[in-house]
Amino acid sequence: MQEGYGYVQDVCADLETGRITAIIVPGGSNKIANFFSSVNDIVIKWENIKCIGDDLILVEI
């Protein structure tokens, strides 16, 4: 199953280790509403990221 979520808009990090623990991407289909609200944001744990390319991040959900 392929699905596009958009650009990474934020990251979660462990401040003690300096490691990224998750990325946050906008969810839902209403991109304008998501610009003003983080209710539909999708948090993807770092462990689920399989590959990071120049313009694509592959995740296992």
C-alpha cells in the first residue's frame, strides 16, 4: 500500500542522547486546515523508518 503524507514538519528528539525518536507529518486530506492545526498530525517512530532518500522516506506502518 502506498500513501503520501507530505513533508516532515517536525521531529521528536531525546534531549539527553540527542537522537531523533520520531518524525511528524501532516495527516488527513485537508492540507490548509492542517497548516493551522496539529490535530491530524501523524507521528512516525524512528524504528519504523526503513530508508531515507533525497525526496522520499520509506516507513513501515
